[in-house]
Amino acid sequence: MPARRIRVRGQVQGVGFRPFVWQLANRLGIKGQVLNDPQGVLILATGDALEAFETALRTDAPSLAEVTGVESEPHEFSTPPVGFTILQSAGKGAETRVTPDAATCDACATEIRDAADRRHGYAFANCTHCGPRFTILRGLPYDRAQTSMAAFPMCPACASEYANPADRRFHAQPVACPNCGPRLWLEDGGGETAPDAIEAAVARLAQGQILAIKGLGGFHLACNALDPAALTLLRHRKRRPAKPFAVMGTLNMIRQYAAPSKAEAKLLRDPAAPIVLLNKSGIALPEEVAPGQSTLGWMLPYTPMHHLLMDAFGGPLVMTSGNLSGEPQVIGNKEAREKLGDFADAFVMHDRDIERRLDDSVERVTPHGPMVLRRARGRVPGTLPLPPGFEDTPQVVAYGGQMKSAICLLKNNEALLSHHLGDLDDALTSEEFLKADTDYAALFDHQPALAACDLHPDFRASRHAASKGLPLVQVQHHHAHMAACLGENGWPLDGGKVAGIVLDGLGLGPDGTVWGGEVLLGDYLGVERAAWLKPVPLIGGDMAQKEPWRNLLAQLDAAGMGDLADQLFPDKPLAMMRQAAAAGLNAPLSSSAGRLFDAIAAALGFDGALSFEGEAAMWLEAQSLRNLSHPGFGFGIHDGVIDPAPLFRQLFDELDAGKEPGLLAAWFHASLARAFADQALGLVNNGTAQAVVLSGGCFQNALLLDLTVNMLGDVPVMIHQKTPANDGGLALGQALVAAAQALSQSESK
Amino acid sequence: LAHGGGGKAMRDLITEVFTDVFAPPGDEDQARLTHPAITEPGAQLAFTTDSFVVTPVEFPGGDIGKIAVCGTVNDLVVGGARPLWLSASFIIEEGCEVALLRRIVASMKVEADKAGVQIVTGDTKVVGKGSADKVFVTTSGVGVIPAGRHLAADQVRPGDVAIVNGVLGDHGAAILAARGDMALSADIQSDCQGLGHLIEAALKAAPGIRAARDATRGGVASALNEIADAAGVAIEIDETALPLRPEVRGMCEILGLDPLYLANEGTLVLFAPPDQADAAIAAMRATDAGRDAVAIGTVGKGRAGLVTMRTLFGGSRVVDMLVGEQLPRIC
Ligand SMILES: [Fe+3]
Ligand SMILES: [Mg+2]
Ligand SMILES: [Zn+2]
Ligand SMILES: [Zn+2]
């Protein structure tokens, strides 16, 4: 009888893969064994249906598994196997994989609603196809003793499910039931108050109270999404005037307020259960949920507790991260009592510790596929395969940017991009960042030979990188953005030059000016600047990011429309600001596309200062009409310098002529897309570039992305889908650039 | 003023502008110094030097001469020394007005007298046009640290209170405002002043004071970071406690500057043990240079070298030492 040695690669550990193999083998009459080892899963098999067996390993894999490779070779058993057995893992370091946390599966969701089931109403049900993973992990290998479930010895019933390969809970580390597992309660300042936490929570939410609810990766602050008074109270307490709140609802609830497409519904139901941005449609939620936005961030209940809450409450709940402004989300019970006491009227808590703080991931579906905006719970620690040519890369650690910090590790031909860590100006986030560096290095047994960071010396991430005592590669910000997109799309190391349209906030350029609206020509190794927005002073440095009108002032002055600026801003100290601009006093020249968005937003009516990052650009996208006629204006372009001056002149003429701001906002998007697409197309058409890459934070704008992709026509285009186009993906690009440089040096030696 | 090396015109100039003002006059190229304090058992000599380059050389609240004296005096006194003697060297650009030099030298004399130091030796060189910007001044200073006094950054301990003697950033703001290219109506004066009397008063009331640092270039943020590094402690300051003149705050908002990084020339941060902080503040407030003295933060047990600021909104922001100029960081 034929026998084969089958190697399965990918995300195949801790996802119920071995029991799946066991069941499959039994069904197909295959004999042999399966075990986890450092490369993934190894199967020795013999039987008549080997071909069907190998095929099914890919096609029928459990929902959380991601099979990237099945390789097999002939094998000879010394003694023919009697049955099919699951062996203990092979050696230390065998269980190298941790999978992301996964939303409650349908089977578990059904059980908790089944009055006859022993987990009826239980907030912590899970199985190999769902449940907590990374958020409860203390160390590797991933087994119960190394998770915060170690505090809960299994009862006999759970233990027998755990031990039975035919059971859905075979080797599900967090397996638990009401007899042996974590417990949920509700407390307020006076202590624990109610026997049924869900019932009590729902009663309080219905009265307009705000609850701090401990979820999977941290605490949320929750309130009734239909209650304007509760929403206003929450905004007031959180000092968060306008930043959109995320809302949790079942798919049926969501359909009352939005019209998710098939792809959007699929993304909502993904095991990662991200927040998905959906256009408002149907009944309007109170404006306080997301003032001025055309989209709302929706997520489905993703733990049994959330399901029970949704069932009992029967309507959408705002679920915003439980933190002090700018700080990381609270994860500990004690910490929650201390920090969220002023925000919340009561706490819904449990006694399963959160070991890793993970924000909700935020994603959206564009006409060109789903796109991750913030990569966290449910997506990490997922890895990305490295593009061809990077097989021999040394281990690299890259430290990313300042505001949307994330770390990236390269090892074993894979990239591991950490979860979204946040703004490193915040002291606690900064601590979290240092912790994450040690944590990820330990978890993935990473011994970097090389560190990478941004060119900006005063990013905390750059300082930390410099302190590591490793050879350091400083990567220009927008080169890193471009490389991240190339890497995500598997563009080979020797794939040739591409044109990178990088439309972004700010990044230090090698010439000492601040870049952010460029067409870069090059590859992983290096780039040159082929085209760019005409630089204008960034008046007041970072202040220009907070006050969009400063950018309008700079643009109008540059366009020779200073008189108009005088009229528009009679109360501002323009003389001083203009002199600062002229003197270069905290007013570096910048080609930032993000700041151009701000200037246009200010021109079209965005007033005052931002209350959260990116607000003006989001506002502009939300304003834009979608039934777009041909733009009535455009940029001036001379030798690759894309000059907004003519656009501003025409824009104000059109405003004077009574054109709708929403139309002009759309025209701006189209003009920007046209100008940059033309520059990139020029490079492709003359054979200099092989493809076009779109990266930088501005490409999280779905309208801009769609317009640009369409204008690029048949040319090969790469966009971000699995990694953020903004600085959340920066570390991946830095790591790849550093790796490419190391590989080219070792080659030339 | 003509370029020349040791000729008669030069010697006349030196005699006329400089030697008359600085005491004691003498023909020797060296100062021979005696003072009872330097022979006291346990006393230590303190010696420091600094070069001063300021544009413009005269500004509201001072000039380069005043800074040159105060800067070096302050470098001595923050180490606990009583300043005794200074030297002063001048690099003068050809064509610099004699009247300007006179004003600079006169203001040096005034500050030296206030601080109780003598300028006992000096030098001048005239260089070609463009080789200097009007005038550069280098001063060196000698002082005596009395026996038993030990002010040093590494003495700072968790629990200590960080105190500033007055409002932040006036010097940096005044210099910006005084530059010809800025149209600032704001009437901001440099805080340039000697801090010797202030420190003596504070030490008398609070002998346990651990360390002091003048917050010159790089501002209070840099001074705090240097102390935190040297002492291996964390320092947390409170944004609401920072003393700022409304004009300076306004200017910082307009220009996007962080007052914590603005230069000062008469502002120090000192660290007092918790039980002596109030006494130190009260004593400082009784002096001219310390009328606005206030506690701005405390030393903690957090990560060594880390300076943080509790913000108006209750968050905690990292206050780093900047490598370069303030460059925008928000992507
Ligand atoms: Fe960026
Ligand atoms: Mg000095
Ligand atoms: Zn399940
Ligand atoms: Zn149980």
C-alpha cells in the first residue's frame, strides 16, 4: 500500500487541524499519524485514498486554518500503522504558531442559546474553531497552562471534550463551561450588584447608563446607540467631541441602518470580526454616534458575552474603547475601576485575565476589495509570506512610525506585523511599545541581526531602534510605505522598478523637507522622487496638522491669493505666521498630500481645529458627491512638480459661482487622482516602471483609491488590503527595505 | 572698527572700551587671584567656560554681554558654587560699531557687579567681515563651592519635587520676537538674569536641595531629561503647573512651538526633597529672580531617564530630548 510523508504549512496549529486530519483519515480509511512540529503539521499516512486525503487537507481545512502549502513525498513505515493517531508535539519549540483571536463560531453561538445545552447562557463558550487565543496567551507553546485559562482547571465534562479527537473541543485550550470556567458579573461603586450580569447590564443600558464592559482585547465603554442623551453623556465624559464611535449589532440590526453589500457582510462575519465601515443607509442613528460622517463603523458580536448582550438588549450598542484620551485601552479589572470609574456607571467584568491588549481591527470594503485600516484583534499575530527573493533574509526588526505605531519582525521567510500600538507621544503607549518589542521577540524567538526605522530622528520608535545596538537602517518614510505595499502584494525582490504613488501625511525626506505627496520610482532597495506636490510651508509644524486652515493659508499665499486669505481669516495673526513661513521658523516646506486635503477641507467649509487625527480629510471624503461629472479643474504640472495653485484659483471661482461644495470636493479627489495617475502612467508607458503601487494614509480614502485605480486603467496596480496604507503598515516596508539592502550587500561580497 | 593685529589702534580700543570697565586694571596678561574662601578646608574650586552667539546681539531684556556674564555665573551657581572671577574674550567682526561694544561691556559690568564677580582678564580679536556676526563672547568663570555642599544631578531621588524659579521660555520667545523678520507686537522680555542670590537663598532655607540645572538651550525639557538620565529616575511634570506668560503661550500656539523647549537664560529647575520643597519655594519667591517660583513636578520610580507630562486632559505625554530642531512628526 502506498505511504506518504505530508508536510502542511501555514496557520495550522491551534486551529483544530490535527483533529480535522484525524477525522478525515478515519473517514477515508487512512492509517498513520499526525503531529505539530516547528514547520507546521507533519502527517505520515498510508491508504488507498491518499490523493483525496491530500486534496481535502487544503479544501476542507478548519475555518481558522490557513494552509499555505501541502508537500508530500513517498514514505516507508518500518511497522505498518494500525490506526490513525495524534502524537504529542515533536520536541521543544514545535508549537510555534499562535493564531489570532476568533469570533464565536455558529456552533458555539447555537449552544449558548440552547436551553438544553450545558453551556446555555454561558459567556465564555468556545471551541477549536473560535474563541480567545492571542489575547489570553502568556507564552509559547500555546497550551492552557501558558494562557490566562491556567487559573481554571477543567471539570471532567470539559476534560473529556478536550481529550476526544472527535469533539469540536479537542485540544481547544480555552475550553470552559459554567462549572469550571470564567465567571461574569456586574459591579458598580458599591460592589457586585446582580446575580445575572447580562440582565442587569441591559436594564442599565436601557436607562441610558454607560457601562464599561470587559471584552476580548480590552474594555469597551458601551451605551445605547439609539439614545442621544447617553451618547452625549459618553462624549462629554470621554472628552471626545466628534471622533466616530463604533457600533455593535447583529446583521439584522445593521441592515436597518446600513446596506452592507455581500462583500461587506462577509467581512463583518469574518472570524476576525473587525469593525467595518459601512455607508449610512436606511434609518439614521443619532448624529452623535459619528457626527458629520457618511459611514459608520459596525461590528458583529464576537464573544458569547456579546451575543448574550445583543440578544437581551435587542438593539445596537456603541462600543468604544475604554481608555483615557490617547492612552491604551484598559485591560485589567483593577485598572478599569481606577481609570474608567469617571466614565462608566457600572462595570461588566470577568475573571479571565487579558494578557494582550488588542484594539478592535477597523476595515472597509472598497470597489477593489477589503482593506485593513487598523490592524489588531483577529488579525494578529497573522503572518505574511515574504515575496520571492527574500528567502535568505537575516532576521530583521523594524520599529515603524510615531503615531500609528506597529513593529514588524522578519524571520523564516515570513513577516509578522504587530498589532496597532498607537501614538508613541503617549507615555503609556510608549511603555506598551517597549513591552511589545520584548514580547514579540520572545514569542517568536526572534534574534534580529538588523534593525530598521524611519529617517526622523525624533520619532520615539527611531530612538528606540538606535538604542538596540544593532546595525541600523534608516528608511525614508514614503519609501517604506511603498515597500510595504510591494511586500504585501508579493512583488519579487528582483521584480524591477515600480512607480509608487504615495499620498500621505508627513515624512521626513532625505533633502530635509517634509514629503507626503510623491511619485517614487524604484524598488525595495531604493527610490528616486519622480514627481511631487509643489511644497508649501507647513506653518507651525505639527500645528498645521491640527488646524486645517493653516494649510489653506499656505496654499493661497503660494497661489498668489494672499488677499483672499486676508478676507477669509481676518481674526488670525497672519502677519506673524507669514513671517514665520518666510523665515522657515517651524515652517518646513512640505509636499504633503494630507495637508492638501486639509487645505481643501478648510476651503470648502471645515471650520476650526481637528478634534481627532484625520478628521478634515474624512470630512472631505464624506462631503464628496459620488455622481461625479468631469472635474472642472486641475493642477498645474511642470517637470513633475504638481502645483495646486491653479486648482485653488478655479475652486474659489466655482464656489463664488455657487457650485456645491460636495461637487467641488469630488472634483478635487478626481483631479488629485488624475494628476498622480498621469505621472505614474508616464513612467509605465515609457518602460521605466513595471507597475504602479498606491500607498500612504490618503489611500484609506475609498473614493481617492477607487478613482486612482480606475484612472490607471490596465496597468498592473498594487494596493493595500491586509496591511494598513497608513503608518500602521510602515514597519513592514522598513523591514523589507532593510532586508533588501542586507541581501544586496551579502550578494556583492 | 578696523581689522588689525596688535597695532596701536587695537590697543587703544582695548584700553578705551574694555580695560576701563573691567577691574582690576593691570599690565599683566594673567590675573593673580586670592580669596579667603578658596583656602577654607573642604572647599572646592569650580571652573566653567561658555561661548555666546546671539542674534540679535541686543534684544528686549538684555544683550550678548549680559548673557555672557549670567550664563557663566549660572553654570557656576547651579553646581552650588559662589562665583568669584570671570574672564571675557571677544571675537569682533570688522565694522562692528564701537558704541555697541560699549553698551555690551557696560551691561557686563552691571551684571558682574550684581552677581558679585570680578572680570579679571580678557582678550579681543577683530576678524574680517563675515567671519563673525557682530560680536561673539566667551566667558570663563571660577567659583568656590563651600565645604559640605553637594549639588549634583545624581543626588536626585524618587519623591523629590522639581521646582522652577519662574515663567518658561521668555528668552527664546524674546529672541524670536526681536529678530527683524518677525512682526511680533508681543512685549516679551528675555529672562536673562544671574541666579546666584536665588540659589543661596534657597539653599539657606532648604539645605537638602539635591541639584539644580539652568534650563538654557533646549529649555526645561532638556534640563529635565539630563537630570533624569544622570539620576536614573523618571520625572513627571504637570502641564497645568507650568508657569507661562500669556504672551509666550500665545506666540507658541501661533508658531506651533512647545514652550518646554524654548531657551531660557535665567530659569533653573531645582530638585528638593519633599519635606523641604515648600521652604525652598518660599525662599525663592522672596528673591527677585524667583518671584514666580513653583513646583512643576515630581521624581518618580518609573523608567529611568523618562520624562513625562500629565496633560490638561489627564493623559501622560512623553517629553523627550530633541535630537534636531522641532520637526513635525504627525503623519
Ligand atoms: Fe505616513
Ligand atoms: Mg553652559
Ligand atoms: Zn466555537
Ligand atoms: Zn467545564
